[in-house]
Amino acid sequence: MAVDWTQLPQELLISIADNLKIYADYLRFCAVCHSWRSSVPNTPRHLPPQLPWLMLLDYSDESHGSSDRVFFDPCARKIRHLEVLEALSYDTRFCGSSHGWVVFLDYSDESRAVLLLNPLTQASLHLPPFSAYPKAQSFNYSEVDAFQFTFPQTQTLRKRLHLYIKKVVFSSAPLGNNNFIALAICCGVYANVLAYCKKGDETWTLIPRTMFSFADVVYYNGLFYGVDYHGVIAVCDINGASPIVSIIRPPLLFHKRVGAVMLYLVNSGDDELLLARRYVSRKFYDNGDLESYNTVWFEVFKMNWSEQRWDRVTNLGDRMLFIGSKSSVSFLASGSRGCLGNCIYFTEDDEPFPSYYFRIFKLSGGSFETCWLINPYGPSIWVTPNPC
């Protein structure tokens, strides 16, 4: 006798749903039938923090116009496909991921529309376009040539333009929070500056320049923190009518190795502000264009608030960092099958070439592990699944 799975007792369905720990599995549970979906809340509140996936953007001609998006689960080492109903054009670029939402900038639109998308719930909304950024209307596209040390001449001008908005971070998930704030690093010819918008704003507001150039930003303990390439911190309180900025000038971080340096701020999740420093060796063509680059080392520091200095961290314990130019997060490895503590997961996401792999840096011995993907993809970004 066949079992009618749609008629399972509600208490059994609730028990099954309560034992699901991965949000994608919860969505699949709800998609079985109406009775299963109606037996549990639309938004699960019992789920633990979700480990990030890599959202891979495929710029190939074959993917143009496709609603299918590719995600890579680094702990399960699996490729996952999700249908994203929001249409993304060929000229759409990542410029951030925060609280489970991905930020896209559309360069096919002259207004440079800013789209927020939750790839799992399919929810989407728009922030003010960057044509509403105070200096955007006078922005001279020829100034992008100042960034050609990063991109080969063979790259189109429009592809190089995605450097104009380096990163966007949020104070919270954008839905259901009237205090939502978005903060962006905006690239100029001589400096990277900060601009923000609050829920309901129609324009971006420039924060008065406080440092030469911001390398990264993060939301931490109710405030935004920006860091420059020397480790100087700008603490930005944007909760009031006008931003209040204070500067912390720790002793300079001296480079221990030769090569280019990239800095990443990470909210540890346990009341610590971390700074990851990545050393990169670069190779150039004879004409000066970048041919390739390769990460050769990482260092990790934590902010010592009482002494206002960066203290070196040699062991993260059970903690692991997921590092990227558009999103960086931290999680505990315990209880996460397939994940390693005291490690940094990262991709070479700043390079202008397809990504065939992601890498793991092990702090304990300074070794690297390379995990190959099946196919080459464009830039990738860490996305933490969030039902809100």
C-alpha cells in the first residue's frame, strides 16, 4: 500500500523540520507540497548560523541570460545550482555580500543601478543608484585608466569600471529593519572614500574624508569600521543624523615579506575585530599588464582596544576565516563536517582571470591546500545563507 506523504501528522512534520540544520534543506522541505509548507514557519528561527557558500558568476556566452546560478559549498566540496529569478545582465558585477544578501551593480544601466538579492529566498530590492552618489555625475570614465595596473589592456573599459564601487556592507539584513544602513567603499583616482545610505534614502551621502584610502570595511558591534593600508582604523557611527568619525592610529604594521599586500577586516563573532593581511606575488607581461598573481602568505591580527594596537594572532583555535575582497566572515569549525579550524578559506578573487579553484591556508604550519573546481568561473563571493 502506497504512503500518502502529504498526509503525515503535523507534529511529525514539525519534528522533521526542527531537525534540519541547513537552510537549503528547509527550503526543499517546504517545496514538497502545500501541507508540508503550511505546517512550519516561513522563516525558520531555529537554524544555527549557516556556513558560507561561494557564489560563482559565469561570464561565458553560454550563461548569458540564464537564471541558473552556481554555488560551491567548500565544506561539503559540492557544486550546487539555484535558480535566481531576478534577471542579471552580462554587465552586472558583484560589489558585496552581507547578511546573506548579494549586492550587484549594473553597468549596462547609465544610472548604475544597485540591486540587493537574497539568492535563497529570491527576495530583492534596490538601493539608490550610484548616479545619486554625490560625485558620480561628474565622474570621468577616463579616470578608470588609473587602475590599469590591476587589469590588462585587453579588458574592456566597462569591465574595469567595476572597481569604482569596491565593496558594500550592511548593518543588518535589509528587510524588516527600519535602522538598515548600507556603507560603500567608492574608488577614486587618488583615494577610496566612504558613502552610505539609510533605509528610505534617495541618495548616497559621502562621509568626509578621514584617511588616505580605505582597504576594507566591516560592521562590528553597532558601528562601521574602515581600515587603510597601514592598519589605521576609522570608527564610523552613522546611527544619528550626521556621521561621527573617530580615528584609531595603532603602531604601523611592518611588512614581513616582499610583495603586494591586501587587508581584510573580519568580525570574529566572539567580540573581536580581526585583520587578515594577505601577501601576493605578481607577474607582469613585458608591456606592464598584469599576467597573474598568487597568494604566498597570510598574517592575522586582532585589535587590542586597551592599548589601541594590532596584536598578532598565531592560532585561531577552532575558528576559521572566509576571506574575499567583497565579503569576509568567521565561523567555528566544530560541528561542521568537512571544515578545518585554524584555517583561512579564500579565492584569488581580485584577479582578472577565471577561477579554477579556492584555497585553504593553514596557520599551524603555513601550508596551502588547493581545491579545484570543475569549470572555470568569473569572480566569486562568499554568501552566508539567511532566511531573512
